[in-house]
Amino acid sequence: MIEVTALASSSKGNCYRVTDGHTPLLLECGINYREIQKGLDFQISEVSACLVTHEHGDHCKAIKDVMKAGIDCYMSAGTAGAINVQHHRIKKVKAKQQFQVGTWTILPFDVQHDVSEPLGFLLANQAGEKLLFATDTYYIRYKFKGLTHLLVECNYSLEILNENIMNGKVPPVMKKRLIKSHFSLENVKDFLKENDLSKVQEIWLLHLSDSNSNADLFKKEIMKLTGKVVYVPS
């Protein structure tokens, strides 16, 4: 049975622990290593691997310490080059080429973000559960069958963003970057409508913007659309 723990989920830092009861993984390590240790009750040695989507600091801040702790970190070659850290614990993977970590079969896939070679990950365990992890992307071109857990970015609402621009709270130039780099509430809804949600047990909305989001509204909207349990970690 898949269990998800959010250690951090915001523009300041992102880090999640997922386990199927056999193989614990970290998704991202974008917070201080000390915070990761605390979030894992100092059981860091139990973690089998860390998956890193891209090179921005709020996703890979603690990577040197994580590798120093003996944990392999999986990422694209583009991400590894951008992070510019040479270490035998860096494992380069390619979109659409699956790999195995313990009881997980992991399929990386390409996403759309303003970085070198960002990835999303589809994780399948031996019990037939499937977890989708996608963050920092404005679009997901693929459709997925049999998903049981979704961890997807829901960074901003176009309505809230436009309102903030009108009120002078957000500079207009920010809109262009957000639209081409982050998943909006509107795009998340479209993505969910296009995918098979029949087996979904829970949906996690990740990486909400500090100023262009509304956690209660986002949760309510996605619950209304899907009829599923929705979590919005802070």
C-alpha cells in the first residue's frame, strides 16, 4: 500500500517521501538536509533512492548531503549537467526508459519547464498500484491508465494571477513565465479529465504559488471535479 508524506511543498522547497511498504523513496530534495532528516525521523538510511525532476534549488538543494548519506539520485543527463556535481551516486536516466529501484518500476517521461531536461516519473509497485509524480510543468502530453495516486503540481489559478496583475501585486512579465513553466489549476483540470481516474485513491496538489493560489479553493474544485480524496500539503 502506497503511503505519501510531504516534507515540503512550495516555491521555497519541495521534498516528498513515498513508500509501498517495502522501498521508501524521496521525490526531490529541495530543502535543507537537516529538515529532510527530521521529516524522516532520522531514518535516512532506509531511503533507497531520490528522484530529482530538474536542477532548480527548490527541488535539489540538499543533493550533495543526500548522496553523502549513500543515496543514489536519479535524474536526466541535462539535469545532472546543470547541477554540475560529479558523484558516483548520480544515476542518469532517459525519458521513456524504465528502471528498477527495489520493488518500484519507474518510468521517467518528459515534461515542459524552463530548464535543461526536466522529467516526471510514473512509479509502479508489485501490488499493481501506480503513482504519478509531475511538478514544474505547464503541460503533460501523455495519458496514463490505472493510476492509483497522483502527485501533481497546481501552482496557480489564471483568474487569481490576472487579478493580482490588475491590482499591481504581480508584475505582468511574471505571467509569461508562469504560463510557460508551471501547471495551472485550469490545466490540471484538463489533465484530470483526459485521464483514467477510475482506480485513483488520492490526489495531491503540489507546489502552490505563494501569491497566485488558494489552497481551499483548489482542493474544493478538484474534489468536485473528480470525487476523489484531495490533499494540499503546505
